Amino acid sequence: MNQFRKMILTGAAIALTAVAVGNAPTASGHGGAERKQFARGDRMHRAFRGAPIISIALIHQSELNLTSDQVANLEKIKEHYRSQIAPLHQQASAIEKEIGALMQESPVNLIQVKSKMQEAERYRSELRYLRVEALENGRSVLTSAQQDQLKTLLRSRHGRFHKPQGQPS
């Protein structure tokens, strides 16, 4: 009976770790994790599949008629965001490695695993907040007309990447 209980608890801990590791951001600067972070929750650019809206605005600065002050402010926001998230990504990755090491122990100390998972979640929460803060700061730099034009630009670009089935490319 005791071995059966250990097996069940170990399986549950492994499943929780798999979920946590799958949702963990990585330290890769421009990789998928950062892009995934940008994709969550922001309706204005969700259709663009995670491309950072500030970067998109900077790429299309002439189409949006951005002033040099607006460009400088957006670049400042972007760099500030990057400098804030880098150490948080590193911390979250380190914690996920610690969880992995804890999961290799026999028996698994579920209290330590849970504590580490909660710690990792605090970092993910902070990363998510910083993303929202950067997006809001970026929006505040743009005029209403520029925001609308950016939304239109994002929608039109989205259509190029995702054609409905049955239509020619």
C-alpha cells in the first residue's frame, strides 16, 4: 500500500512539473517564450501571434507617421522592458531546473516542489505584469489615430499569414 501511495504521489508531482515546465518562460531573448508572453491577453495584437506591438510600431513608423520623439520613447520603453525581464527569465529558468532536480529524488519532497512551483509562478506573474505595463506605456505614446491605424495594420497582416481553407494562396 505504501509503494502504491508513493507511485501516485510521484506521478502527480511529475505531472505538475511537466505543466510548470511547459509554461515556464525561458531566457532566450527573442525566442518563442518571449513571443508567447506578448501573445497572451492583449487583444490589440493577438491576431499577430505574439509579435511585440512596440516593435511592430517601430518597424512601421513611417506608415504610422511617428514623430522622432515617439520613436525615441517607444525605443526607450522597449529597452527598459528588455532590461527588466532578462533577470526574471533567468530566475524562472533556474527555479525550473531546481524543480527538475527535486523531481529526480526518491522520494520526491512534494513540499519543496510545491514551494518552488509557487516561486516560479511569482516570476511568471511579474513577467506578465511587466509586459502589460510596457504595452500600456507604448500605447500612451501613440495618438488614438495611430492606435487605430496600428490595429488596422495588424489585422491586414494577419490576413496574409492565415488564409481561410479552400482559398488559393
